[in-house]
Amino acid sequence: MKTILGIIMCFGIFDAAHATVLDGEILRQNGQGQFVKLDTDTSFAVGADTFDDDNLYAFDEDQNIELQTSIGVDIGGVNGAITAGTVVASHYVFFDSLSGIHIGTVLFDAPILGIAAFQDTMGATDFLANTSVKYISTELRGLEQGDMVWVDDEDPSRLWVYWAGSSPGDYIRVFTEKSPGAFMM
């Protein structure tokens, strides 16, 4: 078994740091955007209109962390919370456009447990970021009025987004079950 695991790691099937946002797609839009998975090995800032384009973005935050306390979520969870003792992987999904609208999906390698979609729940879960990303204008995060996100009824690893971008955009944090793609030593 160790030999097989060594071969798999050698060929890069497991990414030691992160590998849990698998794919995404914009299915309908009024712009020229595409799905982009950002690499957190490179520093960048998110928030305060730092992107201003029509792309749907996602990146992985901290992976496979056992929650020491329960966390609140706006969508999913049990009674609006993911309980202490649960192992979660954290991901950030956003749309930072000045006037775009799109419907799209983001696919993860594990089922979605819950979504922080508003400032209070996002701020309370910032401890799960652990990346080189600089989060700015954090008081403006969350969904704008009229925007929606939901978990696919047939595939609990797929997130749907329907949102319109305006300043500052839409930002959510998605919590999935333990990620099989994030290798733990």
C-alpha cells in the first residue's frame, strides 16, 4: 500500500497543500467571464474591487481541519451550524464584477456541509482561511441583495450561484466534508 501511495504522490495525483475545488463553469452570463481557480501559493488580495471582471473565482482555504467549536452557516448545516468535532475543508468563492450577471457552478471533491453567505458568518470563520491571500474590505463580504447560492439536489458536491456583480461583489465561504484530494501527512 505504501508503494502505491508513493507512486500516486510522485505523479501528482494528490496535491499536498490543496486540491479540492475540482472545476467550475459559467452556464449563462451577460459578460465574457470564465471559471478561474486561483492558486493560493501566490499572494493576492481579494475584496474592494481588486478583480473587476466577469469571472467566477474559487480557491481553497484551510483543509481537513477538525472544528474545535461549532460554526454558524447561513445555508446548510444542522439548525444553521456545523458541529464541533466535524472535519471540514474551507473554500472561498466570489464574483467581483462591476455590472455582470451569471449563473454558474463550482464542483468540490467532497459534499458541501454548509455555506457562510453573509458578513457575520464569514467573519466568524476567518480562522479557517490560512492562506497567503489578503482579505480586504471584509465588512462588505457576503451576498448582495437578490443574489442566491445553493447546493445541487442531485450532487451535494456541486454549488450553484446566481448573482449579479456590483461594487464590491459577492463573496461566500463553502465548507465541505473532509477532502480526499487534500493529502494529510
